[in-house]
Amino acid sequence: MKKTVTLLLLVFLAFRIQAQAPQKFDFQGVARNAAGDVIGNTTISLKLNIRSGTDVGPVVFTETHHPTTSSSGIFTVPVGISNADNGPFQLVDWKTGPYFLQVAIDVAGGSNYTNMGVSQILSVPYALHAAEAQEAVHAKEADYTLEADHAKEANRWINNDPIVQTGILGSGGILANPAEDANLIWYPRKAAFRAGLVLNDAWDDSNIGTASFAAGNNTQASGPLSVSLGDNSIASGSGSIAMGNRSYASDVGAIAIGRKCLATSSHTLAIGDNSHASAENSTAIGLEAHSTGDRSFSQGTRTFAKAVESVTLGAYNDDQDTPSKQIAINDRIFQIGNGDDKGRSNAVTILRNGNFGIGSTVLEPKYILDIAERPRIRHNTTSPNGNSAGIALDNSAGEPKGFVGMKADHQIGFFNAGNWLFWMDNNGNATISGATYNSSDRRFKRDFSSLSSSLTKLTDLNGYHYFWKDSTLDQTLQTGLIAQEVEAIFPELVKTDDKGFKSVNYTGLIPHLIESVKELKASVEYLQTLNTAIKVQNDELKAQANGMDSFRKELSDLKALVKLTSELSSSSTQIDSALSNSKLSDK
């Protein structure tokens, strides 16, 4: 693989100006191969040509170097220290520019150079032309001093040029307290940088962290590796970042961004306006969002995430929970707030045990799904699992064999084992496939007493035909009782709702019907016994009547005989009279 070098910087740091001519300038770059990997700790060969006029103009100075790269591939060489074949560096007439620097490299350290391109040399060397210098540089070393007759400004970097300012961490002078005004500070002793306006002690040595950066107005980065930007923001924790207006990051890795945001525990993040992340690894984003539980997350308007590893979203969630610092199964681990500045409330609350609450009054859900208000399940014509609204129920094998929901547009029912077993229509008419059973085990009951006068009570009831007044109910002819009449006789069979409307337990009439049938049966049996006795008596009377008929016949015969005897007697008298008369006539 062909190796190349990437030139990162053309840095001009130090010049010796003697007899109004520059002595040298430094060239710095980074060596990388074609894959982009740095070529570290390697001696390379470098050939530098200075061309006049254009990037292909005549070479006015040439020299070679053999620097050793650092572990990160960086190398630095001084340009102009040798007497080249085409003349010394001092003979370059900088005022007749432009000039271009051509770079060639052999990463193997030999002389097989690869051309890396040509770049224009910018204004630094020209400004160093002693007769016409307009700006000067602050020398990197003490003996590099400015002697230009016409230099108008000193102790400045050159406009429009790259800048590298080196230093040794922990060495060098101690920063004097800066003036309370605009300042630009590079502090090598602590490898720290400051830029902006300071009106307090935020940029004093005691408030500057190692390798820290602060810019803005009264920003303070006192923690090592910290960054503070904006207005009066403070980053005091190691590796912390504070940005915005009076934001504060006070612990390791803490980040506070926005207006008066606080990140006050390790590895916390607070973003927005007055948001506060106060527990380890917590995050608060929004307007006055608060995360007080370790590893918690709060986002929205005045939201609170208190439990360990909890999440809160929305606005003004309920904040009455008091979780401990330890994990507990009843902790609120997820909340969606839907309150406002007049009152806090939750739309959703989920506990660590998995219970899911929906609604503002379900802050401690007792079931896997706990709903505060009436839910709605919609009809869906595009659903691949059936379009009617309802709930499918699994059996023990995990198969959705049961269903409770809409059977048709006006029917709600229960579906099981492939069949609709029970449903009710919009008129209140119920249909059941099978029998109904009421719990009636003797072991469930106590304080028994017998029914009395059931037949008499039932006969006091009146059955009616009627129609419902409510047009939403079945408008066909109905048959039934009147609850008020039933209540007067069987009060235990009538219930009154909270609106005063009464309903009848028709099933409760069955025991009274049974007792009435028993009463009727006893009456029938009595009548049957009485009828039998009457029949026997009747038979006896019939027998007696039959005897009377014989007597009557005998009496009739006797009467006939008496009559005949009477008639015979009369005839005998008549005969005797006639005979008597006949005898008288004979005389």
C-alpha cells in the first residue's frame, strides 16, 4: 500500500531577524499512510522546495530533513537553516512574492521522494522582511527578538496565520490575576485557555482547572478537563461542562447546558431552563425538570423522576411519591405527566412490578392493567386478527380460544370453543346456548326458614301485558309483574337502584311457586280423599236406594192387592146387595 503524508499545519513560530532578514521558520505536519493511520516513531525523509511566482515556478530554495515522528505521527523541522545549492535562505526576496512551498516525502527515510503537493506560503515570512515589516511575533525563545525598524505592533500573532503555542504542563510562570475586563489567556502551566470578559475571580489561578477551557462572561472552569461557556456558568467537576446562563456542573463528568441548569452529581446531564440532575448518572431536560433518583431520566415541564432507574415525561407529573434510594417493586419507574400549573396529574403510571395504570387516579396500580376511566375498543376492518371490537382470551396452551366482545353491530357476547355461547342484543334480550346454574350448595347457606302462605301471596299478585316507555328497549308486547306490587308482598325479591328505579328477581319467585304447588297438591289430595269417601257413601246410598226400590215394588204390589181386595170386597157387597134385592123382589 502506497504511503502518504497528511499535512495538518504550516506553523511559523520562531524567527531570528538579523540585518533585517529572517533566519528561519518552522514547518510542522502529521505523517499518515493511505489508510489514514499515523506513521509514529519513524525516521522519514523530507524535501522542501520554495518556488517563486506560481506553484510550478522556479525553485529559489531547497533543503532536506530527516525528522523522527512522534507516537502520534507529528514532526517539526526548521526551514532555512542550511545553505542550499541554489543559495542561502537569506537570499529569498520575500517582497517579490508570492512564494509556494513544495513538499516531498519518503516515509522509509531514503531518497525515493513522493510529491505531496504545493501550498502557497502565507503572509508571515513577508511580514518578516525587515525593511517593510508591519507586524511582529512574540518569539518562542528569549533570543528571538524583534529588531525591525518599521514594526508598528509587537507582541502579536500574525493576522490570518495558523498558530501553535507550546508549553509544559506544570512548568512555566504562574498566572497573575487578570484584569477585570476582556482577556485572552493561554496558560501553559495548566494547559488552560480563557477568552472573554471576566469581572470576578473566575479566571484567577486558583479557579483554573488543568486542561480546562472557559469563554464568555465570568465563566469558571475550575475542574480538571472542564469546559465553561456562556454567562457566569461554572464547571467545577472533573471533566464537567457548563454552558449557557449561570449553569453549574459540579461533579465528575457532569454536564449543565442552558439557563440556571444544575448537574450536581457524577455523570449527570441537565439541559434547559432551571433543570436539575442531582443523582448519579441522572438526566433532566426541559423547564425545571428534576431527576433525583440514580440513573433516572426526567424530560418536560416541571417533571420529577424520583425513583432509581425511573423515567418521567410530559408536564407537571404527580410528585407525591416518596421512594427510597434503594430499588423497590412499588417504585414508579415510568410516568407521563398531563398536569398544569393549577394541579399535578399523571396520564400513565407504571410500577417496577409491571403494573400499568392509566388515568390520574391510578397512581398505585394494583393490577397488570389498572384503568381509571371507561376505555374504548374500536372496530377495525383492516385487522388481521378479526375486525370486531373485543378482547381475546388465551387458554392454558396459549391459544386464543375465548373472546368477549361484539358478535354483531347490535349484539355483545361470549365466544368459546368455536361457538357463540351467550349474547345480548340492544333491546336487552339475552340468548344462551345451554343451561344456567346458580350457586345453591347447602354448605354456603345458613339461617334456614320455611316459606309460608306462598299460594296466598302469589294469588295476590297480578300479571300484566305491557309495553316499555323507553324507545331503546324492545317495543314488542311484554309480559310480567309490577315491581311495586311484588315489593308489597315479597320485599326480598325487589331491588331499588340509586335513582329509585326498581327491579324484580323473577327467579326468586320459583321457591314460592314450588311451595304453592305443594299446597295445591295437598288440597287436591284432600279433595281426592273426600271424593272417595263421598263416592263410598254414594254407593251405600245407591244400595239403600236399590233396597227401597224393592220395598216400593212390594208396597206397590201390596197396594195393588189391597186395591184388588177392596175392589173384590166392593164387588162382593154389590153382589150381596144385589142378591138381597133379588130376594126381596122374590118375595
